[in-house]
Amino acid sequence: LELALLELDHGIPDFKAHWIAGRILKNLAVLEEERTWRDAAELGEKTVTTRQQEARRQLLEAEQHLRAALVLNPSASDARAELSDTLQRLGVYRNSEALEIMEEGWALDPVNPQFGFQLANQLAGAGQYRRAMEVLNRFEVLPEAKRPLYWTQLEIMNNYARFDDKLATLIEILETDPEGARWGVIGHLWWTVSQITGLGLYEEAEILYAQVERIPYPEDVEWVSCAR
């Protein structure tokens, strides 16, 4: 951070220096926030407030550097994603601005799976589930992008009450990624059945339950029997 700021002190516009400074400042702010929440019970109110103010100062400074970086290179997807995340961390009143920045970037870089993943998350957070799914569907053919995109899909489907689609996606995960059973897919399957039951859709829940029972998964996962 000091090297990047020293570079900028010379007054010469430098995309890389602004990008590095912005990214580090944002990460420092996130770390400060996490430490504050973790230790809040042991800290005095004044200390908590001071730490929160410092984190906010770092976020605002990060915003300035990331905006400067984008002026120098508007097509820099990583810098745009960092700026969007920074704005979201500054408060819910900046969310629409953060989403707008991501959508501008989407028009410039529509084939970046990680960028699409973040955009889909923000669209889903704004209640635009259909558009979020349209973004994700563009990356269905990219195996290396599957895991994070799958989880975003599941969250969107859950919020959109698309339980049939959600179950089909979960089954697809298990078929295409055998290790999926070990990173939460099984739990998601049983949770979906539970949600359907909680809605009073008992007949539908029975159908889903029967489908879930037919899915092969390793018996050495200890909590599977409990879920059943």
C-alpha cells in the first residue's frame, strides 16, 4: 500500500497503483470490520465507534482510488467489481449505484464468469431474480465456473420459490460433481424438502422426498441418516 501511494505521490496517473491501493484499502476495511464485530463484546463503545469510523474512512479512500483506476482503464473488470463491492459496504443507500457499475461492466465484459457471478448476486439481492438467472445461464457451458454459479442459482431459485428447478439443479450438481455431496448439496436437498413441507405442500413434498431418496450419495456422511 505504501509503495502504491508513494508512486501516486509523484502526480503521475497510474492505473496499477490506483488499483492496488484501492484493493488493499478495501481489504483492510473489511478486516477492521470483522475484528470489530468479533471483539465488540469486549470493547468499549468508544473503541467500537472509532474502529467503525476507520473502516469507513478506508472504504471511502478505496472508492476514490478505484474510481481513478477505472477512469484510466474503464474495461478493467476486477477494478469495477472491487468498486461495486466497496460501495455496497458503504451502506444500502449505495446498492443501486453499485449495481449500475456492475451492469456497465457487464456490457463491456460479458464473458467473465466471476464478474457474472457477482452481478447475478447483486441482481438477486435487488429482487431481480429473472435477470440474475439470465446472467448465470450464459455460463452454463463453463465447467470451471460451475460451483459458485450453482450456489447463486440455488439462492435465486430459493427466493423465487422455484423449488422444482432448484431440485433439478441440485441433482445436476451431484451428477456432474460427485464430490458435491461433501460440500453441502445433501443438506440443501433435505432443506428444500423441509421448505416445501413448511409451506403445507405435503403432496409436493412427498414427491420431492421420493426423488431425493433415489439420489446416490456416500453413506459415510454422518448426518445423512439424521436428515432422513
